[in-house]
Amino acid sequence: MDQQAFEKLCATIDGYRDEMIAMQKAIIPMKPVSPDSGGKGEYEKGQYFEPILKEIFDTVTALPAKDERAEGGVRPNYAAVLKGTDTSRTIWLMAHIDVVPEGDVKLWNTPPFEAVVKDGRIYGRGSEDNNQASVTGIFAAKALKEAGITPTCNVGLLLVADEECGNSFGAEYVLKNHRDLFGKNDVVIVPDAGNSAGDEIEVAEKTTLWLKVTAKGKQAHGAYPSSGINAHRITANIITGMEALREQFPQKDPLFTPEPSCTFEPTMKVQNVGNVNTIPGEDVVFFDCRLLPEVDPAVFQKAFTERAQDIAKRFGGSAQVTVENLMKAAPPTSMNEPIVQSIARAAKQIYGVDAKPAGSGGNTVAQFFRQAGFPCVVYSRIDQTLHGPNEYCIIDNLVNDTKIWAYAYID
């Protein structure tokens, strides 16, 4: 690490503070919500970013995914590259440019799609998830160029669509259709998760398994329960009865905090009958299961299904278990990977923390790159206000995360 060069980069980045705020003010009102969530897509935001990327990076490649439901008929993706000393390797920083809807507007203290700056924060939907990543990725590359400092290898910025609704028009699309963009020695940074201390570097994610349980009984009048079979009672017992699976799957991994074991939580429930005095003959509930990487989801699903069916039989009914979503855990990124160590050194110097490798029960686009064999780290300093009302980005984090990437680029 050339400390003098890094200090020059830091001084340059400090000078961008007002520009970073201005960029957040420009992009928050664009409301780039997926058509799957009732929005117009990310076209306007892509059009805003494209000329900015072309001013900073040596090459900018547009990678639009066709989607007739969206404005412009496409979901925009961009791959921008700034050449480094070693052009055989690229450090990619990937950010998603879509955001979730605002939710209940009454819970917001400020207009959701208006950037409001106060108390060192920028309030607005998408300010933290994932505008912070987009803005820091752009300004880290801009600092390298304006300070006249050549990175040790190529610096790449991926701006992708559709992260919030499945990635089929975003990261997954780019990897499937433009794999030639990535070299065998490339690594990826995903600033899409973190904590308020900035002391976690996510290197592993759990398997996500969503299960739908449909219990069948016999509908009857609420005054005569013996003439029916209460499907709602069946699902209630399935929910409580699944606690026994903790003995069958006792694995623990301290890398995953705060949930070091497998979790399988009942979540959504479908309405059954429309009145109080009818015993339902069918009841449907869902489970969100997050499994440690070493647990085979097929084995878990089999055990879950057998238990659900056994419970249903005790009541004279039946239960069907189907998979609604399966996202199998990718191989973890090694803690010894240079990019992991580089981010840790940067966090120590910039935030004064000892950042440790960690695992997560949540899923990010990192999984697609890990599955493809690329070392990938998920890091950012955020307050995790994403998806909630009054989402905000801390301005100091905006500036300092930019320094983290700049450090990694010249380390």
C-alpha cells in the first residue's frame, strides 16, 4: 500500500461530500421500482448514470435485459471498467439500482421519494439500499482518475437492475448472457449488507428454502366441531411441532451471527374461511427456512414433510408440502482471500474496527458470483434501515465507504 497515494485519494474523496449528497438528491425521486412491485423499472436511473460512467471509466458497456412491462422496454445494466496496472484482473464492485416500494406512507416522517438531508443523514427510499453502493462505487473510481492514481488492477463497476425481485433481469442475467466480461482472476465486492459498526465482512450465506404447507381437513359448522376436521388446527400443530426438527438438525456455525443454526420460521398465512363460525377444511401456511451450507435442503425438506404429514394424520387430515423457492448456498469465500484481508485492513484504517469474516442468513447477489467460482465479499457500513419506513443513509458512511473501495483498489 502506497500510504501517500491513499492519503491523496482520501483528501480527494472528502471533497466530494456535497456532490455525493447531490447525486442522492437526484436519484431518490426517480422511484426505480420493479414492474413486479407495480413500478416502472430502472430506465430513468440508468439514463442518468450512463453519461456519468462514460466520463469516468475507460469502457462502459450497456447490458439491457428486455422487459416489455418496464419503461423503455428494458431493465438497464451497466459494466464500467477503469484500467489498472494489471489488466488481467478486475475488482468488481456491484450495486443494484432498483429499490423496493415505500410501503405505508403514513409511517414515513418525510416524503419517501424525496431526498431530505438532516442530522447528517439523507432520508428517502433507496438511500441506503442500494444508492449508497452506487454512489460510493462511482466516486471511488472518480477519485482514482482525478487524483491521477492508477489502481493495481482493473476497477470494475456493475450497476444492475432487478435485485429486489429475483435478479432474472439483473445480476443473474448478466452472468448468464455476458460471462465473457469476467476473467478467471476477478473478484467481486457487494456493498448490499453490513452493520452500523462496519466490523463484519460477509463471506458466506445460508440456503434459502421457502415451503408451502397445505393442510386438508373437512369443513363444518363452528358449533359442531366433531362433524369436521379443522385444517387450521392441523397447521397450528405443524407450526409448533416443527420445533422437534432442531434435534434432527442441530448443526451450529459461529460464523453466522446472530443465527448460528438452521432456522425455519412460519411466516405468511393464506386466509381460509371468511366467517368466524365455520371450521376450515383447508389451511395454508408458509415457512421461511434458512439452512447452514452443510445441510442438504432435500434432506431437510424430506424430514419437514414427513413430520407435517404425521401431524396431519393424527387429526384425520392430510398435509402437502411444496417448494416455493430454493436458493442453495454457494461455497463460502475463503477467509484467506486477498480481497477479504484488504477490506479488513481498510476497515481498520478508516473506521478503526477489527472487521471479521461473517456469515448471513440473508441472500445477496454475491451468491451468483460465488456459485460461478468468483471470490466475493459483502461489506458496507450501514444502519440497516433498508425496506423500512424512514430509510436513511449516513453521509459519513457515504464518504468513508468510498475510501474503503479506494483502499482496496490500490492495496
